[in-house]
Amino acid sequence: MLSRRLFCVADPTHADFGWAAESRFLHIRKYDACGNTVNDWTFPVADTAAGEITCTVCGAPAYLAGVQPKAGGQVVACDFLGRCQAGPADANLSRLDALCRRLADIPYPVERARIASAVAALIAAVAQDPAAAAVLAAHKIEAIYAAG
């Protein structure tokens, strides 16, 4: 079974993501929820944030699980020409914090049941990352979704 690595902040069940490259000609690289490339490059989507992974279903930012920042706290993503962009690991954790805040605020058991498998995948994906696991613990995500 494949484990998920990408999670939409707006809805963790979304499973289609794009990464905006620097180039204005070959601009979006698309991934599935496991982080596997599904469509290499499409033509320009002008003025998207370079180096940002976003949900192609709804356009919300996405959290990338399982990346350990190198020294200096940077997460690096490279485009097909080998140009690498670094983004602060704090930005990735802040997307996780926003996702967890959203998950914790869902009051409806039916909605929690709908996204339970995606939340279980999120919990599994961050198990080896102490900083990300601390964010989940702060929002009590495991307790909320274990009961529902």
C-alpha cells in the first residue's frame, strides 16, 4: 500500500497537486497524493507562486509530509532543468498547522468519517517527523479522529 505525502489544506481528501516552476513556459508539474509525478509539465498558468505546491482541485496550499529539512531549515524542490528552489521548512509546518486547525474545527461526525482515511494517512505520514507530530499533538488530531 502506498502512503500519502501530499495533503490539501482545504480538504485532505483531494489527491491532485501542482508544483509551480520558475519557467513561464513549462509551468506546472502535477503530482498525485503520494507525491508521484502524473503529468510532467503543462503550459503557463501565469503568476502562481514559484516553488509552491498547491492543490489542483481547489487551489489551496498543500502540506508536503516526510521531508526533512537540510541544515538551515530549508526544503528544496527542483524543476526539470535542475534549478532548485528552497523554501523555509517553517512555511511547510505552517500549512500543516492550518490543516490541523481545520481538521480540529470540524464539528460534524459525518464529515469526520468522510475524511478519516485521509487523516489516518496524515498521522502515518508525520510519525517520523517530531516537529510535524508535535503540531498534530497540539491540535489533538489523533484523539479527535480516533473517537470518531
